[in-house]
Amino acid sequence: MFVSTDESPPSFKSYTLLLPAVSVGNVGQLAVDLIISTLQLPKVGHFHTEGLIPMVGNNPYATSPENANDLSTNAEVYCSKELKLAVLQIRTPIIQTRIRQFRKNIVSWIKSSGFSKTVVLSSSHAYQRNDQQLQGTPLRYLLTPALQKEAGQRIQELEWREMEKVCAFPGISDSEQKLYIPGGGVTKGLYTDCCDEDIPMAVVLIFCSEGDNIPDAFALGNYLNDWLHLLSKPAQGSAQWNMPPSWKLLFGNGIPPAIF
């Protein structure tokens, strides 16, 4: 569960929670990196769980040599009081045998903290789209019934496209329709859990493929910003995001000149 860096933990009552799903291309995690780095959100604690592969590393959002060696772990929480925004960054995959318990812990924390809404940033395999999903924008959304009442009208004004349901048995058009998010990790499970628990939650995702997914992260961040207005943007163009310094090594070191 949440462990605060201060003796008196912050109150998240009526805050918006953002978190990524560990999904294809790690797009949700990259988009969360952009949000934390651009808004310069301070770390307020970490999420203690046995459901994630352990990890420790240097500060991915270092702004000076003094804080470059600050340690980071597999699940950390960042916060903005002004925006009433909390961000949970998840940096490692979920252990397969503990997925259900991890989802249960997340839902429990959401309920006990009193978040006004939760937004999961995710992605899905582009190659597994059906004919309908191949048309138009690759970005999609889902809203739980609890959030539909609050945000449904605004989403319609943005002309977003809802994630389509697909036939349970491909090729049989009159078969049962089901929600299918291949490559989405725990996205569908968390969404279903929040529907069952009457929790206001949105899923914002993009169809993509593995590779250089930085453009997908920017697209997902801009899509989210159209709704939540985390950043101001010019009349023409997109919001100005700041890439964290850790992205310099996203694909490893450069090619050594000596090999030529």
C-alpha cells in the first residue's frame, strides 16, 4: 500500500489519480514520465507491493547533480496540490501469479484515498485491430458507469472514440460482443474491477506496436491533456512536454565510433 515520505501522509481526497498499465510499447509509462517531468511533480511516497518485480535505480527526473543519485523504486507516487493531481508511476512488470492481488490492492487504495476519478494510461496491439478499429484515430477511451455521469458529456464534446467491443467468436457477426484489449496488461481487469466497485475510472489508450514509442507517448499525453488541461497549450499546436533526462539512455548508449 501507499507509504509516505513524510511522517504525516498527504490527503488525496478529491484528487485525480493517473497511473499507467504495463502494456505494449510501455506507452502508458512513457506518458506518465512526460507528465511528471513536465509538471516537475515532487515525490510524496511509494506504493509498497509484492506484486511487482523489485527494482531500484537513480532518479529518472534529475534536475541537478545533487539529486541525480536519489533512489527510485518500482512504484512511486508524485503529487501536485495545485492541480489536485496524484500520479503513480509503475516501472516494472507485474508478477504473473500476483496480478489479481495487485489489482485488488490498487482498487483498495483508490477507495480508501477518496480519489475523485482515476485515469489509466494504456496501449493495445495495433496488429490485432479489427476492420472498424483500423479507421480514424488510434486513440480510444473507456469510462466506468460511475464516471460516465460526470465526464460523459465532456468526452462527447471532444469527439473521442470509445473502445469498440469485438465478437467473442471472430467471423460470426451475431456472436456475443466482448471487451478485448490485447497487449493491455491489467487494463481490462482494472476497468472491470472499478465497474464492479462503482469507482469513477477512465481508460485512455492508443493502438501501437513495439519499437520507438516516444511519439505514441506524446500522442497519448496530448489526448489526455485535451480533457484534463494539465498543461496550457498554444492556440495552434500541442502542449510543450519536457522529456526526462533518463530518456537519453532509452535505447542504450550510442554506437562506439571505434567500430568504424
